[in-house]
Amino acid sequence: MLNRRILRVKALKVLYACAEDRTLSLKDANSMLDASCEAARDMYLFMLDLVRPLTAEASNRIEAARGKLRPSEEDLNPNTKFSENAIARVLDEDPDFKKILERKKLSWEPYDAFIRDLYNTVSAREYFREYMESGDRSAVSDARLFQKIFEEELEDREDLLSILEEMNLLWTDDLGYVLRYDIKSLGSIAEKGIWTLPDLYTSEEDSSFARRLLQRTYGTCEGSFERISANVSGWERDRLFVLDTVLISMGLAEAETFPDIPLRVTINEYVELTKYYSTPKSRSFVNGLLDRLIREDIASGKITKSIDSNQ
């Protein structure tokens, strides 16, 4: 589930916490990394489960309309396409899905106001109207609707962000990645007719990558900070941003530890992270200094691959 890009982000947050609190041990750092990775999968489960309460909200409204004192013809003969969608049925009939949600105490029940507001928003959309009017009652059609909802309605909702922050502070910044993975799962459910819990890591190599990157950076951080300070002027040294030094330290650790990752890829990945987690001036600073320090390590033989090739 978790690829190397998000694993770098998670390691960055742990290492930044260690830089701010020098009492945190490597054991503490490893525990924090494990908790952060598992939390991302918990968030994936919670967001995927949004399918069921949203479907239930549609069913409840249909039943309420039927129970009116003077129901209309439409109330008595409603369009049940969404309320009977195949994706909700697969998840609702999967004992493993419901069991893991219960074990992890992941539930939308306390947030019924959010579910109502989201249904009001979705049901007013043109894409929802087109879905309801279409004669296609396939799981693929149902999945496409939910994929549209996950793509367009969730990432920028302040009320959802408040819910996620209330539930788990480790979920901060993971929503975009998790939603993309949920969208992938919705397609898989439609295609296969079943849900399967994704592995925590994309591969065993990625699991090893995260832990080795954290451990190597933690072990060399002090020396990397000294190298960074020595390569800037005194005036700039006083204004070094801690997160920038962590990013550069991670880039050096990755370049020295993983011979299979091209150096240009490593540099680009950490420069990219400055856009989301550092200052406007950090991009050029991290790019220039990381490039310079890696070239020094190549010249000294500490790194044996070339910065200007794919090897």
C-alpha cells in the first residue's frame, strides 16, 4: 500500500520530531514510524467504509419518503439504484471488513451530520443525476460513481479534515494519498466482487527501505548537520531551518545506503518535499547543497555511483 514517496514523508516527520526532541531514541523513532505507517492503512479503511453510511443515508431517505402522510408517486416508487449499489453490498457482506473496522474502532456513527451534508452535496451533482438516470446497474457503474465522489468531494472538505484530525493526529497529510488508494480499491471491488486488505507496504523492499532510511539518517544526523553548517556562511548558519537540514541529511543517507536508487532521483525526491513541508526558499537551498555534498562523497569514494547517470 505505502510506496517509497510516502515512506520518505513518514520518515521525515519522525526524524524532524527527533531533531526537535533529542531525548527520542532510535527505538522510539522506529516505533513512531511503525505507528504512522499502520495509521495510514487505518485511514484507508475508514475512508473506504464511507461507502456504507452514504448508501444507508439514501435508504433512510427513501423509507422516510414512503412513510409520509401523503406520499407522492415518486415517493412510493423511488429510484433505488444508489441505495442498492453493489459496492456497499460487497463491503456490508464481508465479515473480515466489518471485523477489522470493529477491532480498530473505526466508525462513522458519531459523524451522521457529515454523512447527511455529504449526501446532500453529492445528490445535487450532475454526475449523480446522470448515474441515477442511466440504465446501467453494474458494479462497475457503481464503482465509478464512488470514485467520482472520492475524487471530487472529499479532499478539500474542512469538516472532513476536522473529523480525521479528531480521530488520529497521525492522519495529518495522508488524505490525498489514501483517497487515491481507496479509488483503486473501488475499481478492484467492482472487477473481482470481493474486498481484500492491502499489504501495508508495496513490497518487502519498501518495508526495508523505510526502516533502513530512518536508521541510517538517525545514526548520521549529527555529522550531517555539522557538514551542512560548515557549507553555509555564519549568517546563514544562524538561520538554518531544522526541517531543511533533516531533508538534506535524509538525502545523504539515502544516497549512501541504497545503490539501486539513482542519485538524481534521490535529490529530486527531497527537493520535491520542500514544496509541501518547508519554506519558499528551501527548494533551491536543499537542491544546491544536497547536490554539492553528494558530489563531495562521490569524489571521496564514499558514493560509487554517478550523479549524472541512471546508475
